[in-house]
Amino acid sequence: MKVVILAGGYGTRIGEETIVKPKPMLEIGGKPILWHIMKIFSTYKINEFIICCGYKGNLIKKYFNEFNSESWDVKTVDTGLDTMTGGRIKKIQNIIENNTFCLTYGDDLKKINIKQLINFHEQKNKMVTMTVTQPKPRFGIVKIKKDQVVEINEKSIKDEKWINGGYFVLEPNIFDFIKGDDSIWENESLKKLSKSGQVSAFKYYNEYVPMDTKYDKMYLEELWGTKKAYWKIWD
């Protein structure tokens, strides 16, 4: 099975580092975050990767041409600078052909059991299996009565909504639900597929730290440096 990784965005929210390199090439423990994601899949003997490049994609291509010491089959595809997520997926249709494939984002570190994810997908027999997760609660809940605070409660993770967890298993007919370069996978294609009853939800309960800011990156570096990297499932 092939893994498609969306790695073409600008990643501007994380700060100055993305001026010189694309976000998936930011390093944790001396290795690009993209490498960490690929190690998760390769732990489950999935070693074929299609990287959908865009912003500074030449640096991703150069890295895997020069430093790919793993036994991986890596294809880097220029999917355009400003192509939307759905459009990037559409551009690699000819490589996927008529096969089931995995999809994820180039900045998403989760301790996903890929074998369980694929088995779940096969059991549900839908076009899409989407990993879903509940973010850590950020704020407490304040109850007010007549301008007076009468109760303060810490918010539980159970109070949070399920959100897109970023790891998918897809059937090739999902390409029929993507129009072109301007199609957004999350807002258009997935909505259509879910309305058609074709999206199953694989629940992820383990730890997850998004890498949206430089502080997130610093925290992930700290986890790696103290051997507490929750996503490191390889030896």
C-alpha cells in the first residue's frame, strides 16, 4: 500500500524557519518531521511514499535524493505552489491507479496503529476511513448568574468535539469527488462523501501535540530529547 503525504503548504504560522524551508522539513532530533511520519508507517512495513510538494518542494526532493538511508520508495511530485489539498490529491491519481491508499499531512505526528487503521477500513467497507481525535481542553467553563460567577469547572476532554485526526485510508473512487486544483479535501470532498455515508471514523485516543507554532516545535524537541516522544514506535 502507498502513502500519500500532503507537504505543499507554506506553514507560515510556525514562524521564521519556514522562510527557508517547507514546514515538513523542520527538524526534530536532527530529522525532518516528514521523516518521523514516514518512520511510523515503515514500522508497519509500509515503505512506498508519494510526497505532494509545493512550497520549496525542491528541498524535499533533494533531501530524499541525497539522504534517504531507509529502504523506502519515495516519489516527490510537484503539485503546484497554490494548489489546494484536494487538488494535490487529484494530481497523483495516475500514480495510485486503482488501489487503496493511505493519506496524511506532512506535519502530523500521532502514535497511530496503522495496521488497526487499515483493518478497520476493510471491515467498514467505506470509501474513506478518517482518524478522528479529541483535542486537549484549553479552557475551563465559567457559569454566570446575574453578573456573578457561581461556578468554575475544568473542562474535560469528553466535552470536546471529535475533529479530523489527519490519518486516512482511501479507496481510489474518492478521486471522483475532487474537481480540480481549487478543491479543498476537508471542506468539499469529505463533506460530500460523508453526506453519502461513505466516511467511517477511526477513533484515536493517544497523545497528540500539533506543530502549529514555534512553541509546539520546541515542546516536540523537548519530548524527543528526553526520550518521551509519544510517536516514536520504532527501535
